[in-house]
Amino acid sequence: MTNLTLSDLGWSDHFARQLEDGDAPARVAEIHRTLLVALTPDGPVKLMAPSGAGSFAVGDWVGMRDGAARTRLAPRSQIARRAAGHTVSRQLVAANVDSLGIVTSCNDDFNPARLERYVALAMAGDCLPLVILTKSDMVDDPAPYLAQARAISPLVVAMALDARDIADAARLEPWCKPGQTLALVGSSGVGKTTLQNALTGGAEATAGIREDDAKGRHTTTHRALRRCRAGGWLIDTPGMRELQLTDTAEGIEELFDDVTDLVARCRFSDCAHETEPGCAVRAAIETGDLDPARLARWRKLEAEDRHNSETLAEGRARGKSITRRNKSIQRGARRRKGD
Ligand SMILES: Nc1nc2c(ncn2[C@@H]2O[C@H](COP(=O)(O)OP(=O)(O)OP(=O)(O)O)[C@@H](O)[C@H]2O)c(=O)[nH]1
Ligand SMILES: [Zn+2]
């Protein structure tokens, strides 16, 4: 037994409506090769996954019966790597993430173009983009960084803090109160672990569970859905840690809706916004309604997004396994990281 209620776990009417009679709800906390560990008010349970453990994400709600995760309840939000092609394929990273904490530091890591991509990723998944600027103690004034982050979109909430200062880190608690789930993304070394330890009390960071892998060895994994001191949840998975930006077309459209509105008004549907007559984009630049730097950022994101989608589509055409495909995207994304 735990003292957690379903609503403590993040349950809501959205899920209740989907639950079939005879199924009980459980929230996925860990995904192993052939089974899931899920949290319920009666404690953690191990569930078989007849449809394959890969069709679930940490944070998912499932309908369970007879020791198996029978159905995946449609999430309210999710972080996914998307691949547009003839058929849309996606690799789920996490589900039911209310807020995506995009962690970057106030110094060398700060890169508005990359921030923009993460914000697009959050929006594509219906997660609130929360920009967390760490190492505020290492700059004289974090205000210019905050201003740049907030300029990305009116939906962005940005805060600067010293992640090592528990009281400062506690300013994130509104995003991980009861029923709320937060996930953190960002480059290595920006302070994600420091923040997680502050928010969860750090106790679970080392509390691994042991599972026999296929070769009979013990592998240690840690719980990917972790309880925060404030009563909510923090998702920390290798997938989240390694997350690089791939196909985020929807989010880019949403983030740059001013640009895409203009594009829709160009005379030619295939306008390259270079020298074509009747180009609404160039007209807006001339009148000062559109910042050329914003157009340049949109072009870059769009081009990268297209490139990634094509890479995925080609990989699929060659019948590569999903694993190999993602590895190659990650390699490509890593090469681009320094841009
Ligand atoms: N001065 C200062 N140092 C910080 C701050 N946040 C993190 N650090 C330090 O930066 C280093 C890296 O922090 P981590 O929390 O391990 O970073 P991470 O993002 O988890 O890195 P990975 O585990 O590699 O993904 C540690 O030495 C932290 O103490 C901050 O706000 N100010
Ligand atoms: Zn145009």
C-alpha cells in the first residue's frame, strides 16, 4: 500500500473517460525490455505488455487487468521524436508531461536558436515550455538572458536561478505540485541533476532496482517517474536525457505562426521568399512587421526539420531498424549541436 491516491498520481477525468470496465488504472514508472513497472494506489506493480513495452512511455496511464497493461490511455501531452513520411512514425520519450523544463545556463550553453527548438518540441507535444536558466550566480545580470528566452513566445515562462541553492530551486515547485508532471531537458552539465535532486530530495537518485537482462546479468535502472517533495512528479529517463531535436514540424508552425500566416499569403504556394513577386514575407520585412532575424531562424529550423524527416524516411525505405535510425539521427543532431 502507498498513501498515494489516483489524483496524486496525476489521474483525471480525461483518463477516467477512457478506462474500460474491468480495467484498473496504473501509471507507468519504468519500462523494461518485456515488462512495465507502474504505480497504483496499492503500490508499484509489474505488468506484462502484450503489445510490446515499446508502445508505452514513462508517464503513460494504462488500463491493467490480470497482470497486463491492456490499453494505453491517450495521453494529455507527450514528448515524442516524430518522423513524417508516408506514415508518421514516432518514438515516445515521455507521456503526460505537463511542463517541459528546458534547462540551459546563463553562460556558454545559452543558445537562443536551440532554445527555440526545444520550445517548439514542447509545443508540439502540448507541454508548457518552462525555460530554466541555471548558473545565474555566474553572470552579473541574468535579465538579458531572460528577455531573450521570453522573446521566443508569449507562452514561454522563464526563470533564472542558482540550481545549487535549494531555496532557489524550490521556485520550480509550482510546476511539480500534486498532479503535475515535469520533465527536464538540456545539454550535459547545465544542472539537470542538481535540480532534480533539489526537487525530489535526491533519495531516489541512487535507489536502483535490479533486473536480469537477456544475458543473465544484473542491470541497474532507476525509477524514471520520481516523486517530488512538492507532491508532483519528475520524469527522468535516458531518452529524455539524450533527447535531441528531430522532427518538430507542428511545434515550429505554432511557434512561428506569424511567419506561416505570411507564407500562406504569398502569391505562389512554393514561394521561396527570395525574389518572387507577391511575396508576403518579403513585404513584411520591408515594412518592418517581420524581423529578418526571426525569418532566418524559421528558415533554419524548417530546413533542419525537413532534413531530419528525410533522413528518417530514407532509413525506413531501406528497412533499417528503428534503433539504428535513431542512432543516426542522434549522431547527426550531436554534430549540429555546436552550431
Ligand atoms: N555555479 C553554479 N553551478 C551549477 C549550477 N547548476 C549546476 N551547477 C554545477 O554544474 C555541474 C553540472 O551540474 P549537473 O546537475 O550534474 O548537470 P546535468 O545537467 O545533470 O549534467 P548531465 O548529468 O551530464 O546531463 C555541477 O558541478 C553543478 O554543481 C548553478 O546554478 N550555478
Ligand atoms: Zn514568399
